[in-house]
Amino acid sequence: MTERLSGIEACVFDAYGTLFDVHSAVAQCRDRFGLEAGAAQTMSDTWRTRQLQYSWLRSLMGRHVDFWQVTGEALDFALDTAFGVGKAPGGLRRALMDSYLTLHTYSEVPAVLRKLKDGGMKTAILSNGSPMMLEKVCASTGVDAVLDAVLSIEDVGIYKPHPSVYKLAVDRLGLSGPAAVSFQSSNAWDAAAASAFGFKVVWCNRFGQARERLPGSPDIEVTSLTDLPTIVGL
């Protein structure tokens, strides 16, 4: 039997890794640049890891830049690690950055968002992504048509997991409080932080991660978003 959450007024989603497959950027360029599958995956993993690390470290350093710059700097590190400093194939960096704006959704995402929207549930993205990045990927995938809001951390000037990011969703959506939010993330650290803030959290554990040893614990763990409409009572 599917577990359920009560009192939900809005479903709020992390974007990268939850709705959008971050590894699809490298996948889109792999054949064009003749990248071997294993090496391409390693490069993609390095890119994603550094992207997250740089967002956290910049927040701690008080040296904020938007996620587009962070993504580019993380990619530079990944390319130098994969090919040697300055030795990446010509045009690969530009192609990868462009591909990040046309990431693919996970297969169940469009139907789930449509069902939530048709059921009268408020839906929103709450993401580290810059407004430009989010606008382009939402338009490319068509999910912009089934979202009530696309919220970027740029409105508070610090990255997740700072509590001010999660508060942004409550304020912008006009909700009664954090417990009215069902927050979905595939990132274990994001799920923990959102729970610590007071959201009800559905951890979409797509990658078989272990739970983080951090404040906060997800209410429900799933491996895809397929059952979310039932979880929130639709």
C-alpha cells in the first residue's frame, strides 16, 4: 500500500537529478565527440560532484556567483581531469554547456506533473539553477506548461541547503507553512535539509544512496516519482 501525506497544498521539486537527468548533457555529446562510455560517465560524475561542492564552498566563503558560472567552472575541472589541462577536444566545452540547457526529464516526470496539475495541486521547482538555466530547460522539456512557479536561489543569494532557500517556496506560493509542502528531491542531503526546515519530504532515491547523517529525515522514500499523486492524496 502506498504511503500518504496529509495537508499538502503544493508539490515543490528540486530540478537537477530529480526532474532533469544531469547526465544527459554528456550523453547528448558522447557520440558527436567519440567519447568512450565509461570515461564519459566518469567525467559526468566528476562534473556533477564538483558542481555541488563549488556551490556549498562558495556559500561558506561568501563568494556567490550564479549556478551557470559554477557549472562552467565545475566542467573545466572535469575536462582537465579527463583529458589533461587544456587538452579537451575543441568545441566540447561549449557543446556540453549548451546541452545542460536541454537536459532530458526522467521518463515518468511529464505525466506526473500533468496529473498533479490536473488534480488542482500547486506545483513548483525550487532549484540552485539560475533563472536563465531554469527557463531554458523548462521550455525545452515542456514542463513550464504544468508549473505554477519556477524558483531560483538567486532570489536569496545563497545555495541550498540554507534555510532561506526553502522558506522562499513557502513565501512565494502563499502557503500556510512548511508542513503544507511536499518536497521532492533525489539528493539525499537536500531531502534531509528540507525535512529539517519543516517540509514533508518525498526522497526520490533514484541512485540507491544511503541516508545522510544530517538533521532531518525524509517522510517517504521512493525510487521514482510515479506514485507521487497518490502520496499527496490525488
